[in-house]
Amino acid sequence: MSSNKKPSLGRFSFIPCSKPNIFLLMTTALFAGSFDPFTIGHADIVTRGLRLFDSVVIAIGVNDKKQPLYTSEERLRQISSFYAGEKRIKVIAYTGLTADVAKEVGATVLLRGIRSGLDYEYERSLADINRCLTGIETVFLFTAQHLSHVSSGAIRELINYGHDVSGMLPPGFVL
């Protein structure tokens, strides 16, 4: 086969492509959550979000009614340190409604990860509410299959029973 000839799959031509076929949105996404703790699943959503958006604001929700494993200051410090070299990521802590914070930081889309059908139903309700409140849209990224078992809640439970969870955390995270 000559070097100028394209590979063929029967009647279809195969055209090699060096870049993925993605629609680039020129905008800032807000990725909000408790991140207690921040997991490799969260990090994967951020990485993939950076392929779609100019910047991602990681917003650590602070809820005084909940008893977190780590303080908001500890989570803010750890996540900020992890992304210290990435200029397109900003990490903040906030109280109040996510849609309001998105408006405050100039985000035009909310970024959410979905692990399962149950997550989808819950997240869809929140997306509908946020759209009604401020008009902001939500973009869902399905969790990478090999990370679908990873959740902050499961990690907190494993920690309570003395298990090593380092494989479920981004490199360098120390709990």
C-alpha cells in the first residue's frame, strides 16, 4: 500500500485524526461539591472538564449542618496544592447556593460527574432547579468506568474502619 493511500474498511475510508472530535466551549465551568475528601474520580472530572472549558473553578461547599471529615480549610489547602501549577483552575470555598456562586465567579456552566442512574436522577433535579433560578446550564460527564466505585462517602467509611484509601486519592494527597 502506498503511503498516500488511506486505509480502507470495505466501502468506508478510515481517515486518521490526531485530535479528538470535541466541541470546544469557550467558558468557565464551576465544579462544586463537598470534596470530603477529593478523590481520583473528582480529579478525572476536572481533567476532562479542562478539555471542554477554558477554566474550571473547583468550589468546595461548606455546610455548617454537616460534620465533615476534613475542614473546608484543609480541603481548600489540599486541592489548591494539587492544582498549584495549573493556571486554568481556581479553588474556592463557599456557602450558599451553587447557582449564586457560579454567577459570582463568572461561570456560565456547572460541571457535574455522574456515576450511576441514581446520581443522574438527583443531579438532573438540581440542574433543573439551577436553570430555573439563574438560567445556568449543567454539563454532565459520566465517570470513567474504572472509577465508578470511588466516592467520598465510601472513602470516609473506609477511613473510619482503618483501611488504606491512598489508591482512591490523587497522587500526593495525604489524609
